[in-house]
Amino acid sequence: MKNQVDTFLSNKNRRIIFLLCTFVFYYLVSFIIDPYADFWKNYFSRSSLDIIIEWLISFLFCFLVAEVALVIHHRLNKKFPWTRNATKRLLIETSLNIGVVLLLNIINVLCMYLIYDKSELINLQLSIDDIRGLIQWLVVSLVISFIITGVNTGSFMVNNWKSSELEVSQQKLNVSQLRQASIEAELNALKLQLDPHFIFNNLSVLSELILEDQQLGYQYSENFAKVYRYLLINSKKNLIPLAEEIRFLNAYIFMTKHRIGAGVNFEINLNESLHQLSIPPLTLQLLIENAIKHNITSKRIPLIIKIYSDKDNSLIVENNIATLEHPVTESTGIGLSNIVRRFNLLSKKPPLIDAKGDSFKVQIYLINDK
């Protein structure tokens, strides 16, 4: 979470309106405290220039009190946030505001006496009314400072609470979506394990290979075991190293090539530096399965599947398009949508899918989870 969250007074328009209200409040409270003071009795008997100068000085004073309170608040948010020690933070912010208000009041008083009575300023002769007036101005200034601090702090707390709640809700949503996507990936793996056609086809190929070449049959059965072992171990994981996915893919490609024959060719050219990066399990297998399911795989029109590296920690799975005239099964898009959703949740960089021209291309951004 960010240390500094926008508050009510972070908005410039609201700050201007609040500053004007502070200026009016400054005079209103001063008048309410002592409406019979000499200052108010003779207020409009002065020249217009004196009144305008006084207003400008008072407005500048209110502006400085407000801005300094905001600066103190934002600086403390960065160096001493409320979450560290709320009591200590409150004492520090209050003390700094009181100190600044006292200093600004001294400057304000000096400016006022320069306007009204320079002799009193020179001789430091202050009447009881003058002292009482100074105390009133100080109290009003502190009230203004504390109101500004209270508004800003309250707004800061509310916004932080909102931000925390939104983050928690988003995290819960991401976890829920990721769990759902993982379940779908696991279901796809289970479908592959239980698919009678998949099992029958591979067992048929295995039987033929054992009759023709026992060594090759043994290799096929070993890769068959590797595929199922990978599915059982990794189907529930969110991420695995690319190197592990490639080892599984080699076993899956070995089986696919012996099952389909010359109808499919694979070209793999991956930079070894990418092997340490991660990928959601079954990503490459789902893309290969998707290509085989929806394209012709014959010796006359072979399906060529390329897996190669690209810049920016990405790899590309590309195949030529030779669409089946009568697909065995209608496309559901589950494989691709599952991959996109998992990447959205894990890295915020979804795969780029390009089906233009005579090739189908999917660019995947590998994930650095270390």
C-alpha cells in the first residue's frame, strides 16, 4: 500500500474553497469571542487601504497556517506513518502545528502593529486589551490549525481504510479467480488422463511399437509414464520453471510424433537463459493440443509447430493454419481462455494471440517469480 494517500484537501479546488472558509472563520470566531473589543468598534472607521492590507495579511496568514499544516501532515505520513505509533504521531503533529502557529502569530502581530500603531511596537507597550486580543488571535489560529489537521487526518484515515478494504477485496478476488483457473487447468489434465481416446490411442501405438521394436516401445512407455507423472504432480501448481515444462513437453512431443507420424513436425529453439523463468503448468501442452485439434495433420499437409524465444523474456508458439473441413469436436476455447486468465492473475501480462494470415501465433511472457 502506498504510504501517502490523497486526502480531502489534496484537491486544489477544495483547498481554495476551504481556504476562503478559513479566512471567514478566522474573523467570525474572533468577533464571537469578543464582539465589544475596540478592534471591532473602530473597524470600519479606518481607511479602505488599511482594511485591504489587513485582509491580505490575514489571508496570507490563513494560507500559511493551512499549507504548513498540510506539509507537516504529508511529511509525517512518509517518515512517521500512523500505523507505526498513532499516539506518538499525534503528539508530534500537534506539537509541530502549535510551534508553527506561534511563529506565524508573532509575524502576524508584527505586521498588524506596523499597520496600526508603530509606536507601541517600538516601545513594546501593550495594553490588557492588546494582550487579550493576541491570545484570542492565537486561540483562533490554533483552532484553525487543528481543524485543518483534523479534516486532513480524518480524510487520510478514511481513504486509507477504503484503500485497504479495496486491496483486501481485490486480493480475495484474485485468489478466488486463480483458484478457479487452477481448478480448470487440473480438470483439463484430468480429462486428458481419463480421455478414453487418448488412452486408447497411446496404448494402441505402444502395442504396435512393442511388436515392431521393443526398445522403441520401452522408450514410448517411459515417456507415457513421464507425461502422467507430470500431470499428477504439477497440475495443481500455479507456476513451474520453464525447464521443467520443457522436459514434460519433450515426452509429450515424443508420444505425439509416434502417434501422428509425419503429419506433425516440431521446431524448438529456446534460449537457455529463459529456462530459469516460470510458466503456468500445461501452457505449452495446451497450445500444442489446440493446434493439433483444429488443423490437418497429414504427410501431404504436415502441421508445423514452432516454439522459439523472443525478446522481453517471452516465447512464441506458432503453427501454420490448415483448418479441418469437418472438425471432430467443436472449439470451446477453454484451453486458450484458461491460459489467458492464469497469466492475467499471475503477471498482469496476458499472452498475445495473432491469427492473421496463414499462421496462428501465441506470444507468452515468462514470469520471474524470484
